[in-house]
Amino acid sequence: GIRSTEDTVRVDPLKATATLEGEQLALGPVNVELATSADINVGAQTLAVKSLTVKGMGLDVQSAFKGSQIIDDPKLSGSLKVAPFNLRELLIQLNQEAPETADPEVLKNVALDTQFEGSPKDLRLQKLAIHLDDTRIDGDLSVANFEDPAIAFGVRIDAIDTDRYLPPKPEGEQAPAAAPEAAAEAPTDVPAGFPVDALRALKVKGGLHIGKLTVAKAKLTNVKLDLNARDGKITLNPTSA
């Protein structure tokens, strides 16, 4: 039910079902269920969502969060959990083309669990846990100032085979042999289309640790990488495997 006074609104509980339809839904109309329990105080500019559940299109999303200065300068903090879902099927429902991968079975088991803090200007994810098929990804991620973003991260990956996610090679395709002249000389000009401006503006600092990594059929263990990019200078140090 909904109860309100001059400055407050209490929703406890609220349940609703909506039917979504349109050209963007390739498989036709879908039902989406929403349930929530929340308290809003307009005078104090506070928000407390004790629970928020959204189900539909194969998704089961649960969240709980609090907000302050919700009118003047909104700030939110809370938790977000997305139960395992099939990303390929979701993309098809949304009339999007699923990426073609060497292993057609990947992207069928994806899940997310995190604590978050955010505002219209920045976002911070803590205790981030992502399941990507057989891979577990843990860490923290923050983005300060969306207009000129500065990214910080610390990420740990238990094991991942990147070859499974790359596009499949056409049968019989072989890597082209490099011309002797090209192999003997290093290029002196920046290649056309190289994102120089994007790299110059990059502001990123963080560390990555991968327990087991397969890339181009090479198997690496205990991969460690520290990245620091700012003012056009990009440093990868230390790196080890």
C-alpha cells in the first residue's frame, strides 16, 4: 500500500506487472514484474528503498539502497544483485545481434553482485563479483567525474580462456606472411585511425591479477599488471606472468 503525509511517502509493499512491447523486442511482448518497499522524505531529501525486485526477460534483479539530497544533489548507496542469466538470449529478445564467438556456449551464464555508491557525477563499485561462464571476477571499480572520467580499479580473475570469446576464424584461414621489407623496418608514422586523442585523454590507474590466462592458445599463470595512464603517458609496470 501507499501512505503519505505532507513531506513523507511510504510504499510498503508495492507490486506491479507491466507488459513491454515494440519493435525493439524481437520475440514479442514480455511481462515485467516489479516489487518494492520504500520510504521517501521530501522535506529531509532522503530515500530508503528497503527492497527492489525486477523480474522479466530472463532477468532477476534485486537491490536495496539509500539516498540523500535526492532533490538538490542526489547521492545513492546500496547493493545490487543480478541472478545468473543467459546474455545471448537477452540480446536476442532486445533485437540485438549476439557476438559471434569461437565457442558458441559462452555468454550463457552471467551474474553480478556488488555494493555501490554513486551520484550524477561519479560511481563506485565495491565488493564487485561477476560470474562470466566459468570465470569469477572480483574487485573494486570507481569512475570520478563522468564528464572527464578518471578510472581506478583493482580486479582479480581466477581463470579465463579469452580464445573462447574471440570471433571464430574461417575454416582454412591462415595468417598472412609478412613482407620482408615490412619486417625489416618499424613504421615511423602513426597508423591511420589510431586513437591518439583518446589515449592522450586517458586517466586510469589500477591493478589486474589473473590466476590462469589462455590467449592465442598460450597458457599463462599468475599474471599481474599495474596500469597508470595520465596526461598522455601510459605506464604498465610491474608486469609479470
